[in-house]
Amino acid sequence: MTPGEARTRLQGLGLGGDAVDALMAHFEDAERRGKQGHGFQRVAWLETVGFEPSARPERLVAEEGFERWAGRGALGYLVLEAIVRATLASPPRHARVVVAEHCFPSGVLGYWVRRLAEGGLVAALTATSPRRLPHPAGGPPLTGTNPLAIAIPSTTGQPVVTDVSMGAVTHGDVLEGRARPEELVPFGGEQAHKAFALAVGLQLLVEWCRPAVTACREVRALEPSAFRGQAVRRSACGARPARLDRSRPSRRRALRGSPPQPSLRGGRSRGRRGGPRSPSAVRRPPRSISGAASFRRAARGC
């Protein structure tokens, strides 16, 4: 497919001029870097996907160190385009975590972090995908390929960018016919359990960042036994600690009858009614840590 044909077909989907320009810039960059699976051939795929051409992403939370965006039916490419533009227009003083909901498809993650790094920001971005990776020992798909992209500004002007999927091949390779679906397994051969573990960690990290109302759905959680080929299905409902859910009217009522909770300040926890402190209590992870996260350079030498 030629660039001219791709642009014409995107316009035929009802997308506005700015949206078409943003998509073309992404597809052209993918083509230049040899990622044809994320290039112009995606236009034909977009023609089969139901989306609202006039939809626009919305920033739901805007704080200095944290933002939450909702896709509102817009293509994931355009959600990330809006996030990157907003971040470069108003960069964080120190660090900022940005979580994007309903952001599919996200395209080449390295493309987005590269633009942030060119603006002087250190950036890390991850995104979940449909479950495509099975356990290295075999079985049904348990987790997504869940790529991770990191970009670091450089004094030479060209940022250092890493963009790695946890699969031995990519879904784009399968779409392009360069790989069979059964070849989409964790990379690493005999060490594939490491890539699988990282994919699972990223999957659950992103799940954790979703609002409580959307996190209450069945996910496939993995116990240590899963790394010996046994998977356990577990509900994510209630996985988010009640004390972190600000939508509940009474924290005390929400915790009634529940086991002692760790202190959010990282100190020791106390059970109900003055129970003994637990020396093994640990700090809870931050309430939201994923989606697209960008950070200022800590020093010129980064």
C-alpha cells in the first residue's frame, strides 16, 4: 500500500485531517524502521475495526505527578498522540505517571517514547495486549505480549530507545504471514520463563492501575505453581485494597471483618481493635503505576 492510498483510505473512514496526519506519521515511521506489521498494512485492519471517527480522548485527572486519560472510543493511536502532545506542552517538574484507559491499538510504543525523549524527557511505556502468550510448558494463552519501551535523551541528539515485546515473534509478524500463530510464545528458549514472568508482571501492573469499577472482572492470576505449568483462575474483584478505593463512603465499614491491612506509609500495620503490629508489613505499591509514564531527566548525563 502506498502512502497516498493509505491516506485516502483513512480519510474514507471519516477521520479528520489532524487524526489522519497523526496516523500517517506513525505508520510512516514504522515503515522506515522496518516494522511493516505496524505500517500501512494496518490501514486495512482499521477498516474492519469498529470505532467512532469523531471520538476524542478525555483527560479525567490532571495533577502534577499523575494523570488519567480515557479513550472515549477514540483509536489508541490518537489517545497516545494527545497524551504525548499534552506532556510535551506541560512537562512535569520531577516525574509524572500517566494512565490511559481504553487505549487500543497503541501501535509501536517506541514511537511515542522517542518523541518524549526528543523533548528532553526520560520515558517508559507499557501496554497490555489480548492474551496471546502461553506458559513455556504449553497450554492456553495466559497473558499478552505486553511490550515495554524506554527512551533516554542523549547529548548527541538521538535518544536511546529500547522497545521489546515478550514474544519470540510479534503479533504483527503473524498478521504479515512471517510467523505462524503457534510461534507466538515467550522468547528465550530454555529461559523463556523469564520473559513469561515479565509479561505477567506487566499485565497485572496495568490491571492494578485500572479504576476499581473496571478492575472488578475476572483475570487470570498466576501463583508460583504456574511456573511449573499450573495456572489458577482468580477474580480481581476486591484485589484493590478497600482503603485505596475513595468511592466507598466508609473506610471502617469497608474493612470490617477483613484481615489487617499494611500501612500506606510503609510502617507497621495494626489489626482491628488494637491488634498486634505486624513486623512483616510492607509498603503498598502506588495506587497507579502504568499506562504511559514520562519522567524528566535526573541529570544532564542521563
